[in-house]
Amino acid sequence: MFSKACEYGIKASIFIAINSYEGKRVSPKEIAKEINSPQAFTAKILQALVRHKVINSVKGAYGGFEINKNELKYINLSQIVKAIDGDNIYNGCGLGLDKCDENHPCPVHEKFITVRDELKHMLENTSLEELALDIKSGASFLKA
Amino acid sequence: MFSKACEYGIKASIFIAINSYEGKRVSPKEIAKEINSPQAFTAKILQALVRHKVINSVKGAYGGFEINKNELKYINLSQIVKAIDGDNIYNGCGLGLDKCDENHPCPVHEKFITVRDELKHMLENTSLEELALDIKSGASFLKA
DNA sequence: TATAAATAGGATAAAATTATCCGAAATAAA
DNA sequence: TTTATTTCGGATAATTTTATCCTATTTATA
């Protein structure tokens, strides 16, 4: 469904969110350990999230990655997925046709709309805040 | 969502279905031309579909790929996807955790269930027959 | 100002996916 | 039985994705 990079990006964002609640910045090293991902690769993904303004980075000593506490409820999975995997999952044809629309639909065009809308709705209505709170309360986990 | 291999597999199956209606076998060459895919790679995918008994092959002169006309309505997208991409899309964790279930859910476990069920329902309830008929009637297309 | 700590980013490498090529095996028809 | 045709399957190559390494740049503090 999502690329590895996107999976890491989502999990990293959640971990950053948790720490941002407590005013703490985190490093790629801490993040990678917590979400069980390769550190350097994770760092690249964090850079992408910074470029897309999903998270914020502070260079230099005492720096790290953080998210504005007040924005947590407005950041949703959709933004993270788009930042890393692009919007292909939103707009791309399910069967890979370059041109696929109402006037020239691929064989699964209509069938896919339902699925895609469900996914879209989920991504757009799931905030980093709720995901972070679930982790904090022990209701969900970032690694196996 | 699906791999390229799977996209080709679905489109190829539909084209074979159309021809099987008329008792015609088709070659990888014809298929690749019709679905706009690399021929040799497509042939590999066809082999996989044969091994999984989704389609049938006849070797030698006057051979080719075909599907039993009477089975067309019972073959659904789910079978094709499972044959090529495996059942990761059904059972795999949305965030890639090795272990992710009700007792130890990833952050999006619950949210994903809805999306996955919608996809599953779509794949299991879409038959090759209906997809083939749509192509025949000009309601949908195999390439751009 | 010097130093240590931290992210940024380029260059590579490894692994997986996608794609190509070619000979072997099977089969219908001449 | 020979030939032409066609799928099968192994080897290899190209591309993309995933992953690593190293240096430059930034910045807080001593």
C-alpha cells in the first residue's frame, strides 16, 4: 500500500509528536531505535518531511526534530503520505493507465473510486494527535 | 497499490477472457500489444497465473493462453492479486510491523481495517466476466 | 571564539522490482 | 517423423527503492 519510506515517515512523525507534547526534540538515532528502522534512511525521510513542512527541524547543539504542539491536531496522515509517496495513491489509475478518467476509464475505474475514497477519508481524518495519544496510552505500538 | 506485475496480470487476464469467449487463444505478444506492456515480462506473469490455475496455457503450435468460458464468472480480481502480489495486501500490517493484531496493534490498525475490508470486498466481488464485458462494450479500456 | 552536537545533503551500495534474451520442451500439422 | 509454432524457465540486465557512509553546515554553550 505505502512505500517503506512512507511507513517509516508515519511512525517517525508519531514518535516526534509524542515527544513534542513534552517539549522534547528527538534525533534520527532515537527515532530509528523507537520505530525499528534504518537510521540513515530514516534521516532522509525526515528531511523530506521538513521540506514539506510536516515537521520542523532545529540544527546544531540541542537541536532535533519537533512538531508545534498546537498543530498536532491539524496534521493528518494524508499530509505525510503526500509528502513522501506523492499523490499517486489519490490520483493514479489503479491499473497504471497514463490516462484514466470518466471518459476513458480503465476496467476497474469505478470500482476503485469507492476504495480510494475510503482510504482518502481515513487518511484525511486521522490526526497525528490521536495516533500519538494512542501510543502514549498503550493502546497501540510503533514496533513489534 | 498493486505492483506493476499485478497491474499487467489483471489487464492480461481480462484480454484473455475476452478472447476465450470466442474460443480464441492468445499469445504473450498479442497480450502485450493490447495492454501496452513489456512482452517478456508479461510472459513471466502469465506463467505465474498458470501455476496458480487462474488461466490455462496450451503449449505448441496453435497454443496460447485461455480461460474456461464457464469459469469466467467465478474468477475474481482477488485470485489474480493473490497469485501475483501474494496476500500481503490482505494480511500485512499497514505500517509494516511483523506482528500486528488486535492485541498488539500498530497505530493505524483499526483505521486500516475499514479500508482493507472495502478493498477486499471489491476484489472478491469483481469477476473477470464483468470486466471483460465492459471492455467488449466499449465501457472501459485496457490502455490509454 | 572555539568546541561539541546536531541536521543537511551528496555519493555509493545493496536489494527488490521490472525487463530482456535465449535455448529447452511441448505439440499440432504437414 | 519432421517442421513450425508456442509456452517454459534459466540467466542476465536495467531501473527503482531501500539503505549506508561521510563531509559540510548550523548552532548552543563554555
